[in-house]
Amino acid sequence: MVISTSKITSKRQITLPVKVMHRLKIHPGDSIAFEEHGEHIEVKNVSNNFTVHDFVRKYHDVTKKKYADKQIRNARQEAWVVRYKK
């Protein structure tokens, strides 16, 4: 069932119709994920459960920049994995 349609701009951008935003329960500034399921792409609301406070608690004892960069990359990867598992 088609809810609504949109066109893709030359910059590969689309405008989500209000009906779609309401169905996904998203608002301007929220993130969405595109999941591949065979021949179909599914659009999902992505809730951000990883806050700055979580980051500070996890990495408060880091002092070396090189080590911190590695931990930041690992934390981002972990957050993405958790976020897109749904």
C-alpha cells in the first residue's frame, strides 16, 4: 500500500511527507535508518539511546589522545550496531 510519494532532488535528498513522518513517529532532526530486506528497503525510526553522559561515564579516565580516538571510534561503532539491530 502506497502512503505517499516523493521526488529525489539532484542532491539525492527527499522530503518526507507528513503522513510518513506521523507513521514513523519522527520529527525534524530525528534520524532514520534504511534496512534492506531482499528486494525491499525499509525505513525505520532510529532512537538515540547513547547520550553524552553515557560517553563521559564510559571514557572519563582516558588521558592519551591517540587512545581516546580509538575508544571514540569503537564507541561510535558499538552505538551504530546497537542502533541498527532493531
